[in-house]
Amino acid sequence: MWERPAERTLYQRHLLNLARIRTQHSDPVAEHFYTDGHSMDDFQIMSLEKLSGSDKFRKTMEQLWKEKLRTYRPYGINVQE
């Protein structure tokens, strides 16, 4: 997952995801971790690379990482656009 500079930092995004899991918010990440035998103990986040450049470049790199790591359904929770 990449974050544009004007948006949340990775740390802020991590805290937001944890809060959504705790409150059983209805988004795909939160739902994954409060259902199917998972818990917040299973949740981890890692930065894959720090990018600079245009939004278009960062978006392209995000798509490449999603494909490489097979995070699209049915293997992951991302939906192909």
C-alpha cells in the first residue's frame, strides 16, 4: 500500500486500520481481521519501498506490487480495477 505525501503516513494508516479492526468497521481490511479466526495479533504492516515522483508513477508501482504479491482476489482482498 502506498501513501501520497499529502495523505496519512504509514504509521497513521496502521493506527487507523487497528482502530477499524477494534470497532469492527465494515471495510475489507478490518473485516478480514475480525472474522475467519483472525485477530489484531495477526495484523502486521511493512513498507515495501519509498517512492518519489508523480502520483501516476506511484499508482503504477502500487499495481505492480499488488500483482507481484498476488494481493488481488481470490488470493488477497484487493479488487482489480
